[in-house]
Amino acid sequence: MSKLNYQEKIPNNVNLSEDLSLQRALENWQPKFQNWWKEMGPDGFQNSEIYLRTATSVDSAGWASYGKIKMPDYRWGIFLAEENKNKKIGFGEYKGKPVWTQVPGDYRSILRRLIVTQGDTEPASVEQQRMLGKTCPSIFDLRNLFQVNVEEGRHLWAMVYLLHAYFGRDGREEAEGLLERHSGDIDNPRILRTFNEPITDWVSFIMFTYFTDRDGKYQLKSLAESGFDPLARTCQFMLTEEAHHMQVGETSISRMVDKTLEIMKKNNSDSESIIRSAGAIDLQTIQKYINFWFSSSLDLFGSEISTNAATAFANGLKGRPDEFKYDNHVEDDTYFEIEDLVNGKIKNKKIPTRNAMNEITRRSYIKDCEIGLKRWNRMIQKNGFEFTFSLPSEKFRRSIGIWSREKFDIYGNIISKEKFEKNISSWIPSESDKDFIKGLMIQVTDPDKTASWISAPMRGINNMDINYNYVDLE
Ligand code: BYC
């Protein structure tokens, strides 16, 4: 069982002290990370004691140890899942060969690109969320925000370790770049579009943790299959932390819907103005936020037909999430049916399965997203109301891939640009919806209270009371 070495400057279970030049390189990057955290991480609260979970070993008993610490004292470290010396590559042309413990020369640049893209999202999300502490709906939620933030910081460390340890000088340069690009920066933005969207209100934050962190889950699951074993082991451990982020999303949306239903029941009405004047968020507006963040997150899977994805699969670098579920792990002569746009018409088409890997992953993701909607719809039904949440068509509002070439409504019908622009404010949050949401974002710091628009949590963190003072404000 790997134990983390907490005595070292950088906690790790990779025997960092035995590789002095790597250790020095990472110790050189560490103060740059700390500066970035100070400048681009959560605004304020850096001296507050926060009840946080820290990994102290990678086995199931020890990866979550809880206690109050200040965020800058969080022990960001490098943790890889256990090594299995007999592990074999599970898919693609090299299936059955031993996994690589070093970067295979031919695939250096594609691997580096995958790691940099993954790494870029982690600090991006912290930057996107940096102002949210000032409008937290409760102390419990404030603590969850910061837990997510410190863990995204750790995920950055995970990718930076791989760049430093396996990619030499260009890896070190890429690691610097991860701190230089910034979310929303006009000159030097983050790589993927969703990570440049502003997250200035908590409704967006909880949608992001439900929809965008779930993309993270699927991308990490694909990378956890990699034949490049250090990447696979890194991602396996990251997935344990990622689960909490999605749980924040799912339970927070449930709490928001619960509050709305409480107001609807009390007033026996589904009127937007009655719900809004009681300080809750009408279901139609929640649906608009779902439409926005779901459609934005779909782009993160890349194009439906992708030679990049085919190359990554063929060469054993990036698999499908839960590769074991498939019968054929080589897919060298199989086809997959997708929809395509031909002369402005939607037509079915068969493409080589390897080229459809992004689409296959996206479809698994969509199924997973539906689970929460079913739960929220059950809540609505149980309370006797008729509204049903649904995911918009995967063709709606896409910027990447086949569907980015035309405009579609939320049902997947091709529509004119004019019609799209005329209707868009009824599909995603309009300026006035955003203003309304902004008006609700009032900071609540009394541990016994929760903002008007969201119910109190059902249970506390790590069996603590829901009213526990999770953050000691300075
Ligand atoms: N925005 O063949 P294509 C997470 C580019 S989230 C902008 O379609 P490919 C997290 C692409 O780079 C998970 N550009 O796509 C969540 C390519 O450019 P080049 C992050 C995009 O390469 C919450 C071109 O379009 N994980 O962890 O098969 C909080 C054509 O590419 C986008 C990863 O990203 C886009 N959305 O796949 C914190 C995993 N999509 O090369 C964290 C690693 C595509 O022609 N990355 N492009 O210049 C990958 O696996 C792949 O890079 C992608 C794209 C899935 C992103």
C-alpha cells in the first residue's frame, strides 16, 4: 500500500525524494503555483480556517482526512493509484502488450497535448469561480466551493507532475503555460471554450459541477484506460475526488428544486412572479441554466468524427470510459452509426468506430446526465406539479463538431439564424433572468441559515452537523 510522504515539501507517493532533479524542478514550480493561487484563486477567505478533506493515502481508508486548515496551507501533492506490475494495454493496436512506464517516442506530442488540455481545465475552473465566496448561500456551500477549488488545484499538480517527470524541457514549459493562460483572458485564454465562460453566480456554479465536472469524469475515465501507465494511475486517483464535485452539483440542484417546490406548494401556484417574489427560482429558469451548461459541456468531447480521437484510441493512449464494458477493444474493422449534416439535411451515416470515439464518450455522458433529471422530475411529480425537466438536443448551441455548422432549436430542428436569435432568450438565461439571479446572490454566513433560493442540505460533511461552522471567517 502506498503511503504519502507528508514530511516532504511536496506530499507524494512517487518517491520524489529519490529523483533530485525532478524534485528541484517541481519545487521551483511550487512558488509559482502558490502565487497563482494568491492572485487567481478564491478572492478573500485565504486566512479563514476551513473544514477540508485532504488525501493522506491513496487507499480507500485514508484518502479522505478531514480537519480545519487555511487554504494556502492545503497540502497539494502528487498521488498516483497503485502500480500493477503485470498490467497490459487494454485496447487498440497494442492491446495485450505491457503498459508503458515511459512516454513512447512516437506518441510524445499527442500525449503531451492530451495532458496539457486536461491540465488547463483545472486551474481554469478555479479562476472561473474565484468571486463566488462573496455570495455563498450558506457556510456549508462555501466550504464545498473551497473543497472543489483546492482539489482542482491538486488536479493541476497531477498533470504538472506528468509534464515535469516525463516530458523534459517542453513539459516544464507547458507547466508554466498552465499558470499563464487565464479563464476569459482575451489575449491568452484557456484552451477549451467552456472554461472561459464566466461563473459569477451560484446557479451557474452548481450547473457547472453537475454538467462540466461530469465531462471531467468521462474524460478522466477515458484517460484512466491509457496504455501510458503514469497517466492512467494519475487519473484513477483523480476520479475519487471528482465524484464529490458532481455530488455537489446533484445535491445542490435537488436543494434548489426543493425550495422552488416548497414555494409553489405554499402558494398553490407555478406563477413565475409569485415564485420569484418569494426569493426562489422558477423551474423554467432552472431549465434555461440546464440548457446553457449542458450544451456548453457537450462541446468538450470534441467533434463527432475525429481523426485525433481515432489516433489516440488506435495507439492505446485514450480509451473509452469503462473500456471493459465493450466486447471489441480493437475496433479496427467496425463501424458506428452517427447522424451527419449533408447539404443542410440530417442523414444517418456509418463511420469507422475509431473515428467515433468522441461521440461514443459523449453518448455515455448524456445518459449519465439524465439520471439527475429523472430524480428532479420525480420530486416535481410527487408534489403534484406538471413541469418536466429535459436535456436539450445535442445539436442545440454547439460550437464544435457537425452541429456547429447550422442553428438548431432545443428539439434538434434546423432553424434559421434569425429564428435562433429571436428565441435564444427563451432557451438560455436572458439578461433579465441573469439580473434576477444576481439579485438573489446575497452572502449568508450564519451557520444556522441558508439563502432564500435553496433548501438547507439534508446532511453535513463527514457526519458533522449541517449547522456546523464549516468556515471560520477571519
Ligand atoms: N473547445 O478532433 P477534435 C475537466 C479542438 S473537463 C476548443 O474535434 P479531439 C474539468 C481540438 O483541440 C475534461 N477547441 O477533438 C471539469 C482540435 O484542435 P487542433 C477535460 C476544441 O482532439 C470541471 C480541433 O478542435 N479533459 O476535467 O478529438 C472542472 C479538432 O479536434 C474543443 C480533456 O480535455 C473545444 N471544446 O478531442 C475542472 C481531456 N474541442 O488539434 C476540470 C484531454 C475540440 O486541430 N483532451 N477542440 O488544433 C482531449 O481528450 C481532447 O483534446 C478533446 C478534443 C476531447 C478536448
